[in-house]
Amino acid sequence: MKTLQYLPFALLFLFTGASAQTPAEDEMYRSVISIEGKTRTGRADFIRNQLRKMGIGYFTVPFEYFAYRATDTLDLSGESIVVRIGSGSKRIVVGAHFDAWEGSQGANDNGSGVAVVLELIKTLRSQPWKCMIDFCFFDQEEEGLLGSQFYIERVVERKNHYGMINLDVVGTGEELFVGPVGGGDDEFLMPLVRQASHQTKFPYQERRFYPSSDHQAFANGRLENISISVVPKGDSELLSRMTKAGGRIDPKNIPQVMKVMHTPDDRSDQIRPEALKMAYEFTKTLLQLIDDSIK
């Protein structure tokens, strides 16, 4: 998840391990532990290794980005990783960026999203699907949504695009935060998102204003999209208010997740396995509802 402001360090959530976890929760939490603190290349290698252990194939979308400025040239390269399952002409994209803000351990932003997408692949890979699902691990989100933009340019077929589900910052808190709602690029997805909310019964908030992440690249192309986070209660409203204000944050009302994001304190000991499970169960339910809606 991209933010427009660097904030001081804070330690907010401690994982106590007091309650028993499901195998999926354990696996996702181990993934966050394994990816935190790694370089961008190390994070990509971790994903590839996990996919090889599953015995599942993938393809990559490499890219190089140049920006010419008055005094120098910005030269960024990257390589997104894509797992494709299912069949049919309609395509759903489930994405999570794997890069981290420089200087951050990158556990919640966005090792959490990576962990959930890996578990979804593991669980759903052998299920029959009427649609095709691209599970995307996007590179260079923090540098301007580059991985998702190049994926759209090189892979997306507009006539077959059914929707994009973005998972970013899903490792702390107890409330699903969905957005940005409205704008004409979620008319297919939102009724199913609300149905998934009804079925899973997790605490749920949806907002028109939502911080920028890879869903924005799809929105810019007028392609169906929605983004999912799991945040502490009350953060949905504060994050929405911050986004509406162009990234400006009221010092008296700083969202809890923002006190850790983009800092060295974004570590796995902040992660709640229960939050990862919420994101996993909600997204799995949503994907099934999408597939059921295809005639």
C-alpha cells in the first residue's frame, strides 16, 4: 500500500500465540516470517520457491521503466510473478505486491498479502473453475504501481477482464476494509463483495476513498477492481478521511496501521494470524461467488 507521508515508528500489535491456530493460519504466518526483511529480489525468490514446492507453474512479466528528469534518469526494473488456474474466457485477477518500502521489514505491507495469495493458490489450484484466475505477485508497487501497470499493458484482455481483487495490508486488526467503492468500475464486483460479507459475517467496512495500491492501475484503465485490507477497528474511517484529504493526516487521528507501515517496525510480531485468515476466507468466498455468477 502506498502512502504519501512517512510517519514515526510505533509498536502496536504483539502476537501472543495464546490461541490455537488452523494449519492455514500457521502456514500464512510462517510465510510472513519468511519474507520479512528480505530484499526485493529475496522476496521474489521466496515466492518462486514456494510455488516450486507446490509443484505449480508460473510465468513472469518482466519490465524496465525509464523516467527522464531535468537532472537525471530514473531507471527501474522489475518482474511480476503470475500463477494461472482455471479455464474459460473470463478472467479474474487476484493481486498482492511483494516489494516493500525501503528501510521497512515489509511484514504487513505487504508480506501479509503475499501470504494470503500463496494460501489461496494452494487451496484453490485443483478446484474446477468456469473462469480463469491470475494470481499475481506484483513488483515495484511502492515505486508507482509499475508491476500492475505493465501486467495490464501486456497481459490483460479488456473484453475478458471480469474483475481485479487486490490484497494489501491484511495482517493486523479485526475489521475488513474494502474500497474504493463507486466510480463505475466496481458495479459487477460490489454486489458479490457484499454477499461475501453477509456469508462470512466478518466485521466489514466499505468506503469510497481508499489508499492507493495496485487496484488503482486497473481503475485508471476503467477495469473492474476492488481492494481489501484488514485493519484495526476505526482505521477504515481514518484511512478514508486521509485519502480524501490527499494523504494529509490529522496528527490527533493517525490510523493505527500507519504508525507501523513504511518503518522498521513493520515486523511479523505485529501480525495477527486471525487477520490473515479473515482475508483468506473472505477472498476465497468472493472468488467462489464470482465463479458461480458466470453463466
